[in-house]
Amino acid sequence: MSLYRPVQIGNLKLDGNLFLAPVAGYSDRAFRSVCVRAGASFCYTEMVSMEAFTRGSDKTALLMRRAPNEKAYAVQIFGGNPEVMEKGARMVLEQTHCELIDINCGCPVPKIIKSGAGSELTRNPEKLYKIASAVVQAVEGKVPVTVKIRSGWDAQNLTWKEAAAAAIQAGAAAITIHPRTRAQGYEGKADWAVLRELVQYAAGRVPIFGSGDAFTPEEAKRMLEETGCDAVMFARGAMGRPFIFRQTRQLLETGKYEPIPIRESIEAGFEELETLAADIGEKSACLEMRKRFCAYSKGVPGVGELRRRIVQAETKDDYRSAFAPFINS
């Protein structure tokens, strides 16, 4: 059987198993739309605060908008209060009609942990159970609820198995694990052995998705082969390289993949810019796209001068001028 295959998550069936992870400050609908066109099977929004959302924050509502080409997508939510999470999940369904709700139980950022959310939940399975149960109850079976965890708090406190057990007991339809500890943050190496152990532990109950250190098609293939996980989540590996989804599928199905022409990669960046500008205005979009165009410019000849112009760009025309030699050549 091909490593590229359909995935069943509760009542949701997806055609493929190459996902865009929820990446804070990145996974807005502009970037997701580019990833979908580039072959992503399924995309997640960046994590959305249910405390802010239930209080009427317009910014959080914007984070959850469906991309124009998304047939199905997931909204990732976070919070430390079961009642607020239950209310928020119900509102998310009413306002977005998303196909899946994912609960972030892995974010290592201190301010998220202090709110009782993120990695705090991986090390507190009882609270994770209460929150996941509340969200499952809120959606009333309309969409699957999934949970994302870490391997544990630190090397001495690996609680992934307890967290996974709590999620499954609460009714989670799938689990994603980023096999780093909260203490690691995004440093060091992801421990794929933990991912493999979770796959074995959850066998026959829920699908398991792997996240962490999938930066190339080859690494994604190796993750699937070595761990037996049901899907791969691309995070930093997709930044500036949305075509990693297409290339990975090619590798899984044929054993090789085609390089992406520089011009096609740059055009994807401009497509992202246009959608983002429509959502938040040209000025804000151009400022946000500075880091993203720096990512798109990897491998471009004369990248030093190009990036100097990118980080000074304030308008669409500034970007068009900077990239003109590569688009028109």
C-alpha cells in the first residue's frame, strides 16, 4: 500500500495524509490557500484563543476564516477553562462551519502555559480530559474533535501516554504529537521513537499524526516508514516552500519528485500577498510578507541584495520591483 493514502478522522474522510500544521503567525487563510493549491491534503488554522473569541474579538474571528479553495479545514483552539472551551467550540461551529476542531495541548510558549493551556495540558491529563470532554460535548458529533500534544514537560516528565489516554477517553477522534518536550521548545531533535510508541499504543483506536522535523519530502517519507503514523504535519518545512506537499506526494507515489522552478515559487508568494492584502490591507500585508518572502527567496541567485529589498518593502509594487528580474526572466 502506498505511503500516500486516505485518512479517516471520525466522520471526516480526507483523500490524502499530508497536512499543514497549525503554525502561529503563519497559518492564516492566505498561506493555507497557497498550500492547498500546492497539494496539501488538509490544513489547520493557527491556534485561536477561546477566551478572546468568546468575548467578541474580531481578530480571532479573522484567524478562522476558510480559504477560498478549502473544501475542508480545521480550526485549532486553545484555552484552560472547560466551560469557555465548550462555549467557544459551539461558537466556532456556528460561525465557521469548519470540518474539524483541534485542541492545542502542546504549545510551549510561557504566556499560553500560564493560562492553563498548551503544554500545561500534556502534563495535566485530568484537566486535558475535562477540556476535551467539554469540546466533544459541545460539537454534538457534528465534527470530529482532535488533540495535539507534546511528549511531556521535560525529559524527566514524559506524559504523552497519559495525555493520549485522556484524549481517547474523552472522545478525541485523532491525536497529533510533536515529540519534543515543553522544555525543548523547538530546539534539539524531535524524538520519533515516541511517535512510533504512540502509534503502537493507539493502534485500532484512533489515527496518529506526526509533527516535528519534517523539513523535506525525504524526511516526511522516513517519518511515515519508521513510525507508522497515519499522516505527516508540515510546519516550518512548508514556510516559503508550500510545494513540499506536491513533492512529497510525488516521492511517496513514484519514488522521485520534480524541483520547483524559482518563478513558480515566487508567484506563490505573490498569490499569498494578494489574499492577505484583501484580508488585512496592503500596508499590514506587506509588512507581514517580509518574513514570508525571505522564506520564498531561498535558493534565489543574489539573495543578499534581494532580501535587503524585501525587508524594506512597504507596497506590492516594492515587491514586484524586487522580484522583477526573476519573474520576467
